[in-house]
Amino acid sequence: MAPNRLALIANSHAGSRQALDVVARARRELWGYEIDPILPKSAEELSKVCETLSPKTHRAAVVIGGDGTLNVALQGLWKRADGATALPVYAFPGGTANDLAAELGIRPSFSQLQRLVDRRRPMKMDVITCNGTPFATVAGIGLGATLTQAVNDTRRDSKILCSLMRTLKAEVYTALSAKTILTRRSFLHQVEIRSDAFSERLRIAALFVCNQDHLGGDLKVGRNNRNSDGIFSVLVVPAGGPLSLLQTLMELKSGRMPDDMITFTTRHLSIRSLENREIPVFGDGEVLLRSKSLEFEIHPESLTVYREEGSHR
């Protein structure tokens, strides 16, 4: 039987009042569990600690934060250093973007956490890798990667933007996307795409590799994706002028898939720069890597998560 201990990973600097408040609240509201707080000082420390967590000592890794924090935890949890079975993950939403939590039907509720962990029925989901680096939600190149880098750089430098993003969330992403489209062209790439479903050379504005349908809360980038079906979908946005790209963005935000988009499903995807440029790749709200050649692969049911039964938005 799994032990009655929970590893609680807080999205905050070690010793900060916010992290300590989260731990105190968990201890007040959760019954029957010992809480082991993990308050990492860096992303590297978080990933390393997660490598050591085991089902032999904890019922779940409760990761409190956004998709970026979850991705860092995933680096350690998905492939334990000793190759043993990884600890089930509970994606407790506490960040700017909480796409995985929304997909799993998880709310920022300790009562829901208590109920789901008490039930002891975690489920399996797929993980996708790019050049060996895992992600759980949506990744891609082009506009999405440029925007992710700009948002994260600005967020680190601006307390005002941090506050706005917590309050407005998807609306801030939309505004920054529009600004990027109107003021920059470096996100355009000439690439060769190869998969078992589609192969072509073309100039693109964006390409999304999707383990679920939504990005940033309300941007529709897939059709009926499920993160436990053993495949992923790809959305290719061909290069175009600023006005046509803005129109595409608005249609995706409203839940419509424009007719000129290229969409397909696959288990493996290769992308090569035809301009000999390094291509930045974002995933789970972070820039994961940069390379002139990219390999995306699906790893079916390789992560154990807690989710609300029947959840799939």
C-alpha cells in the first residue's frame, strides 16, 4: 500500500512567505497525510530532488505552480536517476498558465486533492520529447517560441507584468502575441518537415506539437486531442503577412481552425532548418532547447498523474 505521505513542491523561492503559507495551508486542510515540503532554490535543484522521489516513500508529488514548474519537475520525475517507477504527479494549479491542470480537471482546491489522492486511482498519460527533452502539454517553434521567450524575459524584469499576467492571463498573452506579429519577423522559419503523415518544405510562422487542444488557456491548437491516445497532433501555420497572422490568431482564440492550416497526427516528427539556423523550441510555457534539427517522439502512458474522472475539455 502506498504510504500516507505527500511531497509538496511549492512554486516559490525557498524560505519565502508565500511558499511557507502554502505548506501551512496544506497541513491544515489535508487529513491523514504527512506533508514533506520541497522549496527549491532553483530549477536545477527542483529537477534533481524530483529524481529522488519514489512511490515507496510518497503517495504523490503535488506540484504547486504553473506549466513551467511542472515541466521542470517532469525532467526529474519522468526518468528517475535509478530507472525505477516514477512517483504519480498531482498538478495543483498555481501559476500564470495552468494548461495541464485544466486538461486534467484539477482546480486549486485542497479538498479536491484530498478526494482524488484518497481514491488511489492515478491514471497514465503520454509524454512527448523533443531531442530527448520531455513536455506534457503543447510545444512548438516559430511565433510561440519567440513569444514564450519574450514573456519570460519581461516577466523576470517587470513586477507589473507579473501582476497583470496573474490577473488577465490569456488576455495578456493575446496582446503580446499581436505585438510580436506586428513588430518582429525573426519567428519565421524555412524548414523541412517529415513525418509518417506529412512531409514538405515550406516557410512557416508557427508549428505546434500538441498533446492537448488548448494553449495559454483559450488558444485552440488541436482537434480532439487526448493525452493518452499514443499519438500527437501537429498544427502548421504557414508564413503570411502581419494582418493575415493576426486574423489567424483571432480565429484560433475564438475556437475556430482556419481552412489554410495544415493539421495531421503522428507518432514521430522531424524538423530541419533549411537556413542553417538554430530553431528555438518552447514547451509547457518554457523555452526548452535550440537546435538546427528537431526530433519529436511520443512515449505512450509514460507518466502517472491524478486527474478528475471524465475530464477532457
